[in-house]
Amino acid sequence: MAKKDTTPMMKQYYEIKDQYPDAFLFYRVGDFYELFEDDAVKGAQLLELTLTHRSNKTENPIPMAGVPHMAVDSYVNTLVEKGYKVALCEQLEDPKHAKGMVKRGIVQLVTPGTMMADRPDQAKESNYLTSVVSTSSGFGLAYSDLSTGETFATHLQDWESVANELLSLQTKEVVYDGPLTSTNKDFLDKANITLSTPVQLDEEHAEISYVMQNLTNMVEKLATRQLVAYLLSTQKRSLAHLQIAQSYEPNQYLQMSHTVQTNLELTHSAKTGKKMGSLFWLLDKTSTAMGGRLLKSWIERPLLSLSEIKQRQEMVQALFDDYFTRENVIDNLKGVYDLERLTGRIAFGSVNAREMLQLSNSLGAVPVILDTLKNSGNQYLVDFAKQIDPLTGIQKLIEETIVEAPPLSTTEGGIIRSGVSDQLDRYRDAMTNGKKWLSEMETHEREATGINNLKVGYNKVFGYYIEVTNSNKNKVPTDRYTRKQTLTNAERYITPELKEHEALILEAETKSTDLEYDLFVKLRENIKTYIPALQTLGKQLASLDVLVSLATVAEQNNYIRPVMTNETHEIKITNGRHPVVEKVLTAGSYIPNDVIMDNNVDIFLITGPNMSGKSTYMRQMALIAIMAQIGSFVPADKAELPIFDQIFTRIGAADDLISGQSTFMVEMSEANDALQHATERSLILFDEIGRGTATYDGMALAGAIVKYLHDKVGAKTLFATHYHELTDLSETLAHLENIHVGATEENGKLIFLHKILSGPADQSYGIHVAQLAGLPKRVLREATSMLHRLEAQGAQPTSEQLDLFTTPVEDQPVPTSPTLTDDEEDVLDEIKDIYLADKTPLEVMQLVAQWQNELKDKKKD
């Protein structure tokens, strides 16, 4: 991009911009960051800046826009949140001492995957940068949250697994090495994932070997090396807080695809995309941000290990039983800040004095928490407390170094306590005595001159001065002062003695400020050596926070401890409840239901009207299983559960916009995923399979899928359907049982019972549900008439057409034409529905006149 015939500054700009063509270049000039050329044009639009021009008198003026350096973070965050990258170009030397052009260079490249989340609404969210390497033996994938330093790596076999992991992690940026098809690129684009290229470092860095030290899989090593190299290249500083990478296999946890997590609304509502209405929203009573993030990760990755599940259960049980211990822990956890991200800021070099005090206050709460656990008398809580190092030395060091209420800036002084440094105390003494001398001088000069409003002042440009208003300047003795500055309403003077003290005071202030910053950096570097210990402590407190949260939710919502086993695959849930639906309904209005599936029942075929609660019942089962496998208590009177290895869902009808698949293709793809990968230890939820195509096709597919699940898979399956013909499968499939959601008719209106009953439903009540939805009565009448005609004509699959089912058709007379017209029916319906008790005689007369006019007008037409 470098151009000829340009100024030295713009030449420097073009040279730096050439190195970062895919990023907005924020070029520091004095107190502003400037954007030039295309960056300025686009940046002005995205950031709502005023677009100006540099070199206006030339033939081709340069577009320019700027932002104040004090407010740069908000502008950078806005761009990065929109998926862009921002290169921060700083002045690397003091312009006062520079010879020629001020040296500038990139100090940080901020990208979607490396942005440090610091807004309150992001505190419980992780921001992952992901690295993917394609090899002949599959894909290596590694990811890290720069704000905490946590790092993970795995080995995946195919692109579909990679795509699922990227969506599950909600990653904003992927560093990718390997061939990428146009379809894969399209997927990344539709998923709003920024694609970045790997970087090659000139030398080996200690962070790379440190993070990789426990990895043994070669592709995991490649992906992790690529990840750390990219972080070092973009952040351009030591990243001492990066944690040793943890290798994992997806099958180490209860496996759920991103689609399953979305269908079950584990961490966000499927409708709004917000936390409210999700399982995370229900269970999150955590007191700390790091506890919230850990809870979210537990929900996304439930355990498979029975011993680990029971260990969590014991902790939840202990906290559940001991109200006073639990409340004391909660009270003290509220004083614990985000240790994980504070540690990251310390390593990053961006921590300020107030955040140091946050760390100190957090550490100060730890001994109280430990004493509370140790005094509980519960061995599980006592053992947990014994594993924790409170790091009291760090807390004491910070407390003795930083003042109680430090300023935000670390470079302007006022942050270090007296007594920390003898030299700093001497500087401060000089400043104190100097300012005392100035005050005494002001008093003396007022007395000597008789000018009562004479004052000794200071500003950064002119230093210290004596100021006399114009009305009193004739009182100034000749040759007493030297004039320094003339103002509109005053004169300012200087004396040799004042100048001498000014030099002493300013030197002390400058050296004091510099020394304070040096002492602060020394403290920061000292604490940096404790980063691994602080990260361990953060994880332990986060874990305690989550366990306390689960105990609190269990008590508030009357949950019970489930019995978990690996020895059987039976499900025995008595009066189970959907945890989220129950929470949003009026207290006591939720209707609980049992789920009893012994070793002789693998499939529940669920029938019943729409809106009656079939989907809620199915989701309820899955959420109870997930809650149990994260160690939580569950909403039921009693629960005995196996440990599921996978959960598959096919719920709802929606196009997959990311992959570009239609509703029916998505339906079949999700069904196929379960058929291909489910085991007898899996849980499958299928809702309305086959509804996306023609009736016969859909019914045939649904029946064949049920038989395959029964004969080949053997997984516990809840299969909801409106194909009542499928209920006959119970006669030939030994491990299938029909159940239905109860409903009844009262005065022609449908009443949902929301209760699961044995056997198939007697009808679908589709037209009744349409009535509840408020469809016009004319539509409902026509639908009823058409239904009678179709039933009479036998418009259903016969046993010859579809030998899976036997559906004898009863002879029914074709309904005769109605004696009333549609318009007359409409008026009649209105008459039936009117409630006369709340009408005056005049209003009734007006209604009758209205109906009469309508009928007359229709006859004229």
C-alpha cells in the first residue's frame, strides 16, 4: 500500500498497514488514534465517527477519522464484536526526545477470539479462540480463553465433529491450517466465525513448551502449538497465565451435539438466545463470575464417571443439609472477585491498583470460608477445605503495599502506602514541606504587600506563580516580583526563591510518581510468580460456588437426590417435573409425571393432542438425566437413573440456516445421527418424525425408524407421534409401550390434563387445538366437515398400502350439507358465545340490529 510522494508519517503508516491488511489500523498520533484511507471510511460508518480528510489542499486528500486514546477500548470492542480485527499502533518513544519521526509499532492485535471480556454482562461467558489443524489422521483442535488462560485440546475424526465443537464452544475465531472446502468456508461465514491464518514465530517460546508439556497426541500438539503461537503473535507480550493444556475426548462426557443442547435449551433460550428460560438460568445461583462459567461448562459436559457424580452429590448433600454453613459460604463468596480473570490481567500487565485490592479482598475471604467448612462437622466439606491453600502471604503483601482507595491510573501516583519505600517517603516529605512553604509564602506576601487576595498557584505550562488581580497590581512593590504572564483580569509573577522551590517540588513529584509505578510493577511481577497457585485456588472456589448453587436450587425447588447406577438401564422417576417450565408457572400448577421404563421397555410411543405436553414430558426426561449427571439433585419425588452415554433429539421443525438444509432434511439428518451412533446406553427423544413429508412416506419412515430403534439399537427412547396407526406396533414389538397425554372434552371444548396415561390416545384433537389457537369459526366448521368426509371415504393408509400397520376403516355416512349458510353460522356462533349478563338492553338491541344488517347485506350480494 506504500505510496510515493507522501509525508514521512504517512509513509510510516503505509508500511505498518501493509503488515496487517485484514485489520483496522489504529495509528497513535498524540492523544488520538487515527484511521486513514479505507479504514477511515469504513470505520466512520461502523463507529459513527466524523469523516474528515488529511492534506485537503492536495489533489487526492486522504480520508481520516479519529478516536480519543482514553476511550479507545469501547471503539475497539465495537469493531471486534462485529467480527473485525484491530491493530493498535503506539508511539514507542517520547515525542519530546525523538529525532525525526517518532518510532511506532503494533503493540497488540485484538481479534474476536482474543478480546478480553470485561463487561458485567459478559462475566459468566467464556470467549474461546480455537485452533484447528487438518492431518491425514484427522483433525487436531485446541482452544483457549485468553482472559483466564485455560487451554484444552482434542483429536477429532471428521469435519462434522469439528463443526459441532466450534458451535458448542460458541467460538468467535478459528485459526485453521489445512484445506478448506467452499462448503466449510460457507459454514464458518454463516456461523459468524472469523477465519484466521496460522503464524510462524522466529524463535521458540517458553509458553509453547509449557502449555504442551502433558500432551502426547501429535495432532493435539500441532493444534496447541498453532494456538499459542497465534496468541503470542497477536498479543506481543509474555502470557505467563496460559495453563497447561488438558487433553480430552468428547466421549469422556455425556455427548450432546450443539443441536441437542439448543433443543433442550441448556444454556440459552432457543427463542430469544438469552440466558433466561434455560437450564443454566435455573441452576445459576452462583456468587462469582468464575463459578457461573464453571456451572455452564458442567451443564454442557455432564459426567460419565459414577464415582465423580457421587462425589459431587455428597458435597451437594452436605451443603443442602447444613443451611448455616451454606449461607456463611455464600456470604463470603460474594466478596470474592473473578480470580481467574484477575490473574490473567496480572500476567497481561494490564491490572491496576484497584484490581490488586480486589485480589487482596478476595484472598481475605478465603480463610473465613475454610473455617466455615472445617467447623461444619461434615467430612466431605472438611476434606474439601484441607485441599485449599489460602495464599495469605499474597493477601498481606498487597494490603501492606496498596493504599485503601487508589486511583484508576497506575502512572500518576497515589497508589503506594507510606512506609513501603524510604526513598518514596523522602520524596513525599519534600513535596509536603514544599507545599507548606508555598502556603507560608502566600501568607507572608499578602502581609508584605497588603494584597489580601494574592495567591500562589500552579499549572502544568507555567509552573508555580504569584497571581495578583488587575485591581490590586498597583499595590505590587517595584522590583519585588518578575512578571511572568499577563491575563485578562490578573498579572502573574515569579521570584527566584519561588522558582527554586518549584524545581524541588516538581522533581520530587516526578520522581515520586515514577518510583510508585516501579514499586507497583515490582509487586505485580512478584505476584505473577504465584499465578499457577492463584489459578488453582480460583478453580477450587469456583467449584465450591457451583456446589453451593446446586444445593440452594435443590432446597428452593424441592429437588431430591437421584440414585445413579451402572448396573442397570432402568428408569424409575416418580412425579418428575420439567425444572424450567415448573419455575415459570404459577406455584403448584405444574402437573408432575412418572417415567417408568424397566428392562422390558425401551420405547415409549407417546400420542396425544398438540400443546398437551408431549414435548415437555420428553424434555423433562432429558433435563433430569443431565442434571443428575452433573451431580445436581433433580425435580421429582424419587429418581433411579442409569448413566447415559449420549443424548439425541429430534424436536421441532426448523430449517438449518447454517448448513442450508430444509426442515425435512434436518429431520432426517438428526434421526440418522441417532440411528448410526446411539447405543443401548443412550437416550433418544424423537418428536413427530415423518411430519415433514407426505402422509404415507412420513408414516412409513416413522414406523421403520421405531422398528430399527427397537430391534437394532435398544436405547431408551421417547417417541412422540400423531400417527395413531403406529400404536399397533406394540402388538409386535415386545419392548415398546404406548402411553398418551390425557385430554377430555367439556361442552365441545378441549381440556388438557397434562397427565401421562397408559395406552394410546383415542384421537388427535387437532381441530380442537386449532380452536384454542383462535382460528376463525368458519375455518373450524369447514375443517370438521372435511374431516368427516375424509373419514367416511377411508382416506387413511390401508394394510395393503402399508403392511406395517392395521388400520380398519369404519363406514361412516357422508355428512349432509348444512342447512344454514356460512354467514348465518357466523351470526349463530356469535349468539352462542355472547354473555348477556354483562350487556345493557341498549347494547343487546344494537347487536341484533348489526346482525340483521349483516344478513341483509349478504343476501343482496
